[in-house]
Amino acid sequence: MRYSIVLSYAGAGFCGWQRQPSDPSVQECLEDALGKLLGGEVPVIGAGRTDTGVNAIGYVACFDGPEGLAADDFRYKLNAILPRSVVVSCVAPAGADFHPRFDAVRREYTYFLHRCKDPFVEAFSWQCGYPGLDFEAMNSAAGLLVGTHDFSCFEKVGADNKTSVCTVFEAYWKPYVPGFRTVIPSEAKESRYWYFRISADRFLRNMVRAIVGTLIEVGRGKRSIDDFAGLILPADNPSAKSKGPNRSLAGESVPGHALFLSKVEY
């Protein structure tokens, strides 16, 4: 019987979701825990890859197991085995043909940055100390991402997917105040903390981190909005099927520890 499983994980210490020959992955961690509970090997299918160090909230996976698992009790036992960096919030029966990756219709990523030194957000936010970032310009550029386009300029070189076309539903920057700062009085200002949110039907490898890095260049005045627009190629661009050296045209990728896969919808 097939079961869906919803989990969250802190990406530090993992090479990403997908199992690798030599480095620890979230998939390997979860499969090992399931194997201890059910006996033998228990393959797990996930909603997609995440890069090294990237975090996830509400990540969806599935596995095949015996009928009649007591979901709440099984979840409790699974969490007792898993490390503190991985937590399962739900285990439930799923359709026999359910596939977490191919059945997903929308994915959302959120990237956090802070403009001042703050040791209490350092683990999950990137300190971006460039002076005078123009978030209005960055939002104008981010709006150009919406729609169906070829995003090969933001894709990791050597990716093995057949197409670089994605449909982006929303992309924007927004200021916020970290939750603990709203409880403990401090001098924290909303303008010092920002997040970038983007949702799409699918994402390419390294796509979000490359987009954020390039938007930072727009905010610094190092790249114009028109130049950024030139990196977003038409959906019928030949590179959608034949990769060209487009990645070098975009900006550097930002660190992975501040990126969250924040939602998967079916």
C-alpha cells in the first residue's frame, strides 16, 4: 500500500534531498529510518531535488508499506528514529499511483536575507551587506519572471532535464520582521529583513539561487532591469531542448542555507 509522508528538514549537513554515493542526503536518512521500522529496504520517492544545504517545509514524499499502518503511531516512531534536523508531520494512505514529483502542480521557494549582522537568523538567512539595495528595482525585475519562459540562463550547467521551460506564477520581494523579534523587544527594523518568494509549476537545478543572485545585481545597480529581462528567454527558444552556454550571462548563485522549499501543491 502506498503512503504519503509530509516532512520538514534543515538542510545543513545534507547534500540535498537526493541520495548520493558518498554524501549524506535526506532521502537516505528517511529510507534508513523506514527500513528500521518496516524491515528491509524501503525506497522513497520525493517531490524533487533540493540543493546542498537547502531547507524544506512541507516536503512531500511517498513509500510503499504494509496495509493498516497506524499513521499517528507510525509517525511518532519514525520521528524518534530520525535526527533532530528532520521531522515528519504527517503519514497518510495515498492512491496506488500517487507520485509526489509528477503529480505536483505548483512549488514555492522562499529565500531569506538580512541587511545587518544578526547572530539569531544567521543559520537560515543570508547577510547581504551591500549598501543601498534598491528593492523597488528588484521587485520590478522579479515581476518579469512571471509567465511561461525558458530559464536556461538560471540553470546549473550540465543539467539533464529535457526542457528549461517553466511557468512562474509569482515572484516578489517583501520585508518582514523575524518572529522572535516581535516577542523580544529590540531595535530590529522591518527594512533590515527581506524575503524573496517565487512559485512555479517546476524549477530547474540552482534556478532560484541564480535568480536571487542576479536580482541582487539589479538592486546594486550593477545590472539594469532591461539586461535582466534579456536573460528571460522565449519559451520556444532553441535552448529549451539544446543547452547553450547561457548560465554565464546571469549573476552568481547565493548561498543555499537561506533557501526553503516552502510549499508543494497537488
